[in-house]
Amino acid sequence: MAPPASPYPWLVTDVNTPIAGIPLLVATSIKITVMFGVVMLTVAYTTLAERRISAFIQDRLGPNRVGPFGLLQPIADGLKNLVKEEALPGTASKLYFMLGPMLAMGPALVLFAVIPFAAPLPTPWGVVDMIIADVPIGILYILALSSLGVYGIVIGGWASNNKYAFLGALRASAQMVSYEVALGLSVIVVLMLAGGVTLTEIVWRQQQLGLWFALPLSLGFILFVISAFAETNRLPFDMPEAESELITGFHTEYSAMKFSMFFIAEYAHMLTASALMATLFFGGWDLPGSWDDAFWYQGELIRGFDASGLPVAAAPAVWKTLLTFAGFAAKTGFFLLLYIWVRWTVPRFRYDQVMELGWKVMLPTALAYIMVVATTILVLDELGVSGLAHGLALTAVSAICTVAFVFFLDRGRIIKGAAARHHAVAPEPSAVERETMVGEGATIND
Amino acid sequence: MPEILFFIFAAVAVGGAVGVVVSRSPVASLLFMVATLASTAGIFVLLEAHFLAAIQILVYAGAIMVLFLFVIMLLNLGHDYQRDIRGNVAMIIGFAVTGGIGGLLARQLGGGTAGLETNLGAGDAIDAALREYGAVGAIARPLFTDYVVAFELTGLLLLVAIVGAIALAKKAS
């Protein structure tokens, strides 16, 4: 294969060598700094988006006074929280009360390190991967560290020495442990189809398949989205801070910057979950077409394999990196929007419904779906089906599973609201009863 | 650099383990335990056993310890600082066992690490497996080929434990 023409002809270095040594150190430091800034800014502006969109949904204006369209509102909020007086409850355990927000925010901010966010960038010093740390365990790193986020909530709620905060903490620990199981199991189908656990590998497999995994693994995607909503404590799963029941749950006693840290942690988790939905099921930074495909295969950056199975070298370019980053940002932004959209559309579950959904619906469905996908992949491999046909066959099987799942979950077949339960038990009122009810001034349709 | 990190992780692991035993609040004990587990995971990473490290955090620190915390809080043990069953006899037995284990360790390490290194001669094979199958495959392959019977039996044992727990929790009626 002929190496592609170097975009930096004055350099002897082949464009397809990875960056190494001191330049690698510099590049990684830059990536860490920039991504940290991007994550924090996105978090800040997601809070503004949340307020503006909720206002739009409720036919209000929302914050629009600070700067044009209210764009400086997050900065004003941040400043306010920094200079505001911190309230420390007299009966709180001071050490744990301080530790809570730190334990919540720390894990939330390091999660983004293993998510690839653009195609590799060619530089005069070598090709820079657009991922902070491509650790060999990839998605497991995210699952492991996000499972530590619950400590902040639980310790904070417990240390507040307030019954509402405490109830919120208890709910948080039970809910997050429950949905972690479903979350992990819904990721397993992705790992089976991708044949690896690193996110770069998962993106590469989607590029090679020619299909984003949301199609061949549609039910896995639905299960992942539901579990991710529960893991991030967002409506309809915001049991730990259900305002109508627990004031604001685990952070009832927190004010100023400590409250802000819980807030940042929640939105950073949302951002990571959105980026994961985009990466696992919507190709990550991949854009339609094979022009942007890139993967390190035996030390070479390749775009794919030709008909005889030989690797084809990739041609990384700055414009490709920028375009794929825009694609990744758009996908992640869409899922952030979905989070906000769902929050202001769907009412909150009851606590027992959350637990029932987690253990009696999500877990068995995820297990059954793993079996179905594994069997399908095995049969397709035995039949020698590969490439796009493999993906399409899996899409058909998954579509049947998804339709069945949605059918059984719909309209109180498994989870019933209080009203539905009442209707199922209450017999049809007789004519005499109807008369009395009307006589008492009640309407039957109340 | 790895040496410096190793000593940091080792110090936190040992310090956390001591903290688990000496702290009087169960919640503090639990947090020390999490610190110990996390730094052991860090040592696993230094040994390039990334998968073990992830599972250690995911299963022990992220799930089992959270359940412990849940139980401690549900029983409201968190604010109690009373001495429990640590009588003189328990203390003597505890010191004796600790001393015994310490003595064995000292005897083993006193002979230098030469013996350990020959035992770990399989390191090259592990490196090859890591290169070929990746961090997860290197562990999954032997588990599902050479040791599949033991592995499945362990799974069965856990299932029996779960069923037993439910049977115990259910009121006989």
C-alpha cells in the first residue's frame, strides 16, 4: 500500500506514526486542560439550557436578563455560589459533611478521560489520538468510577443529620446499586458485537460494520438509556431528591459552593452518560461514510481493509478532526437535550415502581436480550454471514425484541399506576350506586 | 515513577487497613476500607492487571461497600461510639493471629524476592496473552477454557447463597 501524501512535506516524519516522548506529554497535558474546560463549560451551559428549555416547555421566558439571551447567567450563578455564605448545620458530622460534595464531584470529572471525541489529529510531531487516555479496560473504567459517585450522595445525606436528607441518601444507594446491574448488562451486548471493551475499538467496529449499534442493538440502547437516567438520578428517577416528598433530598442542608459541587457532579454525569450513548450506540465521533474511519492496527493508522484483506492506510487531516468533533458534540448535545426534554415531560415514579422496574423488568429483560444477541451472533458466525448482512440480520432480531418489550411495558401491563390498580380492583358501579353518587354531587369520571 | 506511585498506593492501602480496625465509627471504617480497595486497585494497574483493578472498584468499592453503607445506615449504627464485643480474650487472640501472619510474611520476605521471581516466570506468557487477547480476554480465556468447571461451580455456589438468603429473609408462614 502506498502511504498517503504528508500534509507536512517539510517533515521527514511519516504522518501515520503515533506521537511519542515529550510531544506526547505536552499533547496529553493540552488535551486534559482543554477537555476539563470543555466539560465544565458544557456543564455550566447545560444548566442554562435546562432552565431556558423548561421555561419554553412551560410557556415562560426563563433567565434572559444576564447578558444576551441570558448567556452570562451560569457565570453569575457560579460567582454567587462562590461568595455566598456556607451554612453548616449544627448537628451535622462536619468531616463527612465536607467530604460528601468532594466524593460526588471527583469521580464525575474524571469519567470523560476514556471517551474518544474526534478522529486522530495529524501534527508535525505525529498523530495525536483525540482521547485523553485510551486505557485497555475502556468502558469498565467508566462503570467502575461512576459507581463511586454514589458515596458522595450517601455520605452527604447521612452526615446532614436530617431525616429528609437521610431518606434521600438511602434511596440513592438502593437505586444506584439496582440500576448499575441493568446498566452493566445492557453494555454487554455492545461488547459482544464490538469484540472489545475500549471505546476506540467500539467506534471502530461501528465504522467497519457500516451501522451504528443503535440499530442492531436497539433494545440494548433502550435499556441503556433507561438505566443511565436512573444512574444519573434524573427524572423520572430522581428519587434521592424528590422535591414533593423530601424537600430536596440528600442536598437539603447544602448551600453555596457545596451545593454547587453536587450540581456540577450531576450535570457532569449527565454529560458523560450522553457521550456514552453517542459513543456506544451512535458511532461516537464517526460520521456517515468511510472517509473518516481511523484505527491503530498493528502500529499503523488504517482506514479499513481492501478486498484481499490488506490494511488500507488512513489519511488523518485537521478538517476531519474538526468535523468529527462537531459530529460528536452534536450527538452528545442531542442526548443532553433528551435528558432535559424527558425531565419536563414525564412525571416522577413512585419509589416502589422504581425498584420493581429495576429488578423485575430491566434485569430479566437485559439477561434475556444478552442470550438472544449471543445466540444470533453465534448462528450468523456459523453461517458465515459477515459485514452489513450480519448487522441487518441482528437489526431484524433486535427490532422484534424491542417491539415485544415496548408492548409488554406499555399501559400498565407490568407496572401499574395507582389509578390503574384501583380501576382493576373496583367493580363497575351498579345503577343504584350511580344514582347515589350523582345524588351526592360526585361525577363518575372524577 | 511507578515505584513512587507504588509506595503511595501501598501507604494508603496499609493506612486504610489500620483505619478500618481502629476507627470507632462504622462509617469511617467503611470509608477507610474503600480507600484500601481503591489503592489496591491502583497497585493492580501498576502491575498492568487493568481488568482486575476495574472489577475491584466496580464490584467491591462500587457495589458491595455501598450495600454495607446502606445496611450501616439502615441500622443507624453510624453515630454510635460504644465499644462492642472486644473483650480481653478477643484482643489476645487477635494479636496472636496478627503476629503469626506478620511472622510468616517476615520470614518469607526475609529470604529476599528471588523465590517469588522464579515462581512468576510465567510473566512472559501473561504479556503475550495481554497483547493477543487484550486486558479482558487474557483473563476470560483461561476462565472459560481451562478452569470452566471451577468457574461455573463458583457461580452455582453464589446462586445457592442468594437463594439461601431469600429463604432466610422470608418469614415462615
